[in-house]
Amino acid sequence: MTDRRCHRGERCRDSQRVGGQLLGAEIHTETGLCLTCTRIVTDGITELPGDYVSLTGALQRGSSGMVELVSSSPEQPIPIRIDVAALRDEIVRVATTWTEPVADLLRIRWDTQLVACHTRPGPALDRAVGILATNIPALLNLRAVEVQTWADNGWYWAHEPADGLDGALELLRLHEVTRAALGRNRLVHQLPAPCPNIDCGEMRLVRENGASQVDCEACGRVYPEEDYRRLTLILTAA
């Protein structure tokens, strides 16, 4: 029987190494998230109204409207510029877009176009999150919903089928990008390998965005990038 695994794969908080490959935690449904990742998604969606307020505050404080992040590669860090106003608007758009099919399923009155025309973005987001965050199973179980997305050329809207799982993870991504853009927390990448320390071996290796070292959150060991690569190669060969 095919393993049923958390859709977040190697990014799953409870990921497991199986046959040399890092996989999401086992789940009981055909597709979906493990309990830990479901909680992470729920928390991220719940915090979106606060993210909206914080982004608005950044703009009102005289921000240029652009912030810069750095890609995760320590060898070739690539500056990534984030438009704060566009990020704020995208949070509202994605949240309200996915609220409509959830509300329809639950027989809750909601019309995305009507909300967009007659409700201010902040209150619209508050109501959308109130529906989504309290009905996460309904969101995750949506299949092949026609939603608006940016076309590949980024110039116009396109309608594409997507699952509620895609929508939930996109909302989580927007929350994480917002936190990093505002400097609220470090942007940290989880690495798909066990700690090389023979007394540890836990799957808790992380690298701060753009850093040249790897840290183990379990044992506290710090590895310079070259040492980490050398040790993981040795372990893989063994």
C-alpha cells in the first residue's frame, strides 16, 4: 500500500527519513497535512489580520514600500525585493478567494466580488479569517476549485483549478513572507538531513537566511557550511 504522507514533504515539522529520503509524517488520509502542520497552517492563517495591520503600519511610517530579503543560498545570495503594499493586498485577495468555496460548502453567506466592492480590506480579511481558521478541515478537503491566479506572464488574471490544500499553504507562505519582510523573526530554512553529531542525529538542522553556517536546534552544535557538507557526504557514503 502506498504511504500516506504529509503534503509539506521535507518541510513537514515531523518529517521522517525513509530509505535515505526525507518524507512528510504519516497521515491517515489520502492527501493532506499531519496534525502538527495543520496546527502551523491554522496559526498562520489566524495571524493574517495582524500581518495586514503591521504591513499597513509599515507603509504609514514612511516606508518606501519595498523591503529586501536575501535568498537562502550562502554561495550566491540573491536580493529579493518585496512590495509591501502588494503583499498586503495579496493576503486579502487569497484569503477572500478561498473563503467563498468554504462558505458555500458550509452554507455561510459570502460573495467575494460583493465583499471586494463594498467592504474595506481590513474588515473583509477579518471575516474571511474568522471563517477559514475555524473551518480548516473544510478548506483542506476542497478539490479542484476554480480560483483566480496570476497568469505566468504576471500581466493578467487566469482561472485555474486548485485544491484547498494549495490555498492553505499559500496563505501560510504569505504569513511567513510577511514576518520575514517586517523583521519580526528570522527567516530560517529547515535542512533535509540529520545532525552529523553521532550523539544527536536529530532532524533539527536549520540555516538562517543567507547564513554560512548550519545550526542544530537539538544539540546546539554549529557547523560551518563546508564542514556540514563534508560530514553529510561522509554519512551518506556510509
